[in-house]
Amino acid sequence: MKILILGATGRTGRLIVEEALKQGYDLNILVRDKNKIAFSSKSIKVYQGTPTRRADLAAAMQGCDLIISALGIVRASDAPWSKLITAKNFISESIKNAIAEADQQNLKRLITVSAWGVGETKKEIPFWLRWLINYTNLGPVYAEHEAEEKLLANSNLIWTAVRPVALNDSKKIKTLKVSFNNFPKPSLQISRQSVAKFIVDIVKSDKYDMKSPTISEN
């Protein structure tokens, strides 16, 4: 199986690439700047471009069986009020192209990293996080994940939208908690390492097809 990974140079995307290589997959990755690639493997083919340009995405998708998207809206820092660096519609425009091109190339499946607080889970999150989404530059990030999930739900793809809780950079793999409808109640944090492993682990499973699991750590 060959996987196209979008967002491969991001903090979570890099870990997804590492985990996919560890599990023996061949990868295509699409990046804006090849010079920023830290990976060195015969199993990776690197394409330069952007998923908002359909021709770039079409080239990178050739021969792939599955897309994993770790695309995000980049801010100047992790501070909620920090300036947005990427366009507000970056994720949704990329996913629109991925859906359209997948239909052309007969690619059937996409797994994406969304967020806890999207869709029906907004009522589950703590008040302070809901406030930050409503009144800071976290808002456009969550709006894009909302748009992304709606696009996937209306597509012909077999999709999974993974909704991690707050991300941290711990390297420890802890016991994972998968929640639907706030049951079991998610904890507040999960490591990017755990998110990456979960996403690659479900590549060969249909357990979460057409679903949006919230994932956290015990």
C-alpha cells in the first residue's frame, strides 16, 4: 500500500511519516519546500507544491491507495491570539482538491486530523476552550476543521476524521481512550506521538470508517 501524506513537515505530520515508515508503508509526500525535508528513506517520494493547487496534488497522488491529511492552519506561535500565517481557507481548499482528484484517480479513502471541539463535540469541551474558539485566532482553525469534515461527509470517499484533544510533545505512548458522544469522557491531553500511531494503526482497519472518533490518553 502506498500512502500520500499531506502536512508531512508539521509537528504531527512528521511523526505520522515516521510511524508509517516504521510500519513498512511506501509514502508520497507533498511539501512546499523540499529543502525542509528531514526524512531520508528509499520508501519516500517527495513532491514539491501545495495541495491548494490541484495539479500539484494530482501528481503527488499518483499510485496512492490512501491519503492521510495532517494539514493545519499555522499561527505565528501557539498563543491563541497570534497571527495566522496560512490562508484561512487552506485546509478546506486542499480537501476540496483531494476529493475531486481522488474521484479522478479512483482513490477511495482519506484519514484526517481534525480536533475535539468540532461538530457535536463543541458542547463537550471545557468552557475556557469554547471561549478561546469563539474569541481568538483559534476560531478560524476550528472553522476549517468544521468545513473539512462537512466536505468529507458529502463526498464519495471512505473517510475518518480523528479528533484529538489538546496536543503535547511527550514521547511516551500511553493507553489510548477512544470516545463517541462524550463516552467515555475524554481526558484533556494527548501526545502527538500517540495521535500519529493511532492514525497509522487504523490504515488497515475499517473500524472507524465514516466516523469521527475523539482520542485522548488515560
